[in-house]
Amino acid sequence: MNREVLVRAKRIVVKVGTSTITYPNGKTNFSQIDRLARELSDLSNQGKEIILVTSGAIAVGVNRLGLSEKPKTIPGKQAAAAVGQGILMHVYEKLFAEYGQIVAQVLLTKIDAVDRHRYTNSRNTFQALLEQKVIPIVNENDVVALDELKIGDNDNMSALVAGIVDADVDIILSDVAGLYTANPQSNPDAKLLSEVTDITPEIEASAGGVGTKNAVGGMFTKLQAAKTAVSSGINLVIASGQEKNVITRILNGENVGTLFVSKENRLQFRKRWLAFGARIMGKIVVDDGCMYAIHKVGGCSILPAGIIQVEGCFDAGNTISVVDKAGHEIARGLTNYSFEELTQIKGANTSEIENIIGHKHFDEVIHRDNLVIL
């Protein structure tokens, strides 16, 4: 039943991993990129709006430079990305042009998500390109991104882009067929999950490790991306990039890969930025009573009495994470108090706030209007 929503999808983000568009030796897989260009161009001709998030710039640069492995230093990686990005984009432009499709390069960094104005401007740029029937090809701007401003992997990049453009579905193509009950490489009894409606802590804990030597993300980053997408009201599918016409088959409702079913309510644009764009500066651990109240219909504000631990370094107005006693993230929001103030008033009643820190501007640590339930 849930696969029917994929048939109705109009705006689609497709992410291809390094292992999908390059061979194990790091060289470009032209036939695979050609198949991808043909399929996406055909979907565009059907009236679908397509955004392609691509990995592979560093791997292509490493190959062109004749290096034996990916550089370990940031300048080395950025140099490889600078070489590879132009080559990769040239290949995409040439092959998409064979099918009459115009493409555009869009390079993003974390700052484009952290800064509210740049986040909004990115949305407007994508919208203008899609109105012109152009397929944006997105990658992280590895050439200039510093570690603290890197999104880090294109799985999460695709979910972030899907949120920015308000996509209907995010399709992540990789060297795995989807999410399994166990690691299929080490457990022959592992079964492919067709559908996931709730990303539980157990599911998160079962995913670990990175992919191939040329790739960055493993299943863990894909689950992070899925969590971001479904919380934004966007369906996400993980499938193998090696399967023929896999994107079309997914959008036809075929039982391919693993579908992560979106939560019904779509976050408002501001709340989506708050949850998945803004930089997380710290976290608070809440007790069971507060956790249950947050999950009630309509949610609730978070008061000092429900907080048992405070971590990080943040000021009032920063975005912080809300976790339960087991460490599972349940919400994010704008705090009305700094780390120093929260450390003093945690566990206290609202009537005690002024006596403890000398002032009380708010009863709530995080008001429900500034809280996003994950």
C-alpha cells in the first residue's frame, strides 16, 4: 500500500554513490552513468522533477592524478576533488546532452544549511532550475569545505536537499540492495527488509561500518539520511544502483529495495531548517515523564524539571538536541537558556528559576513552537 505514494511522486531526489559510477579500481564507469542519464532524462520527459546528488569527485580526481589511494589530508582530498569535480561534471553534461537534457552544477556546503538566508536562497535556486526543466546535479563543495562545515557524506546531503526542495521521495542508490536484518556479507540468513515504518534504536545500532575504500558512507549514514527524510515527510528508498532501470521500477511501485515510510505530517519550512539545517550546539537528557509528554499528540514545551543532564557549549537561541536516558534522539529545538544557565536550573521547578540564576525570561527551556519531534 505504501508503495503507491511512490507512483504519485513528482519531485524526486536521486543519490548515486561512488561505487555506482566508478569501478572498484576507481576508474569511471561510463556505461553506468550513461544508463543513469538516459533513465533520468526519460523521467524528466514524463514531467517528473529530478535532482541528482552525486558522489565520486574525489575518486575521479584520484584516478586522474594517478594516485594509489585517496589522500588522507584535507588539502590532498580537496585537490583531488578540484580535479575530479570538473571531469565528472563534464561527463554528466556530455551524456545528458545526448538525451536532450540540460543539467546544472550545484555545489553546497554545511554553511548553506546552517545559515537561514542561504538555506532559503538555495531553495529558490533549485526552484528556478526545476521550472526551466533543468536537472540540478549536486555535490558537496569539497574544494573549500572545512571539516566543521562539511555535511560529510552524500547520503545525508541527499536528505538535506530533499528537505530544501520539498521532494516527494529520496532514492539512494548504492552497492547494497537495501536494509537487511543482519549484515548479508557475514550472515547468509540475513533478509532484505521491504519496508521500515520506524527507525528504532535497535535498527540504528545494527548499522555500522563504512563502505568500499573509495566510498564514505555505510549503512549508518543511510539510516541517518532516512531519519532526516521521513521526519520531514519525505519517503526514502535504498536500493542497488546495479539493477537495471531501478529508479523507474521504484517509481512504478515495484517492491525494489527498502522503503522508509515518511511520517504523515510535513514539517513547515522553518521547522525543517531548525531540525536538519541548523547546527546542533549541545544536548539535554530528559527523564521518562518528559519524553512521554513530548511524544503526545501536539507535543509539549520542555521545562527545567524534566531535564536530568546538560551537555555541550551553547547560548540562548542555539539549536540543541533532546535525547532520552538511553541516548536516543527524540527532538531538536531552540533553547531559551544557555548551557551555564541550564546546568544550574536542570531539575528545578519554574518557580525556582529566578532565585537560582537571578532572572527568568521564560518558563520553558524549549517552547513547543520551537521544538521539532523526530
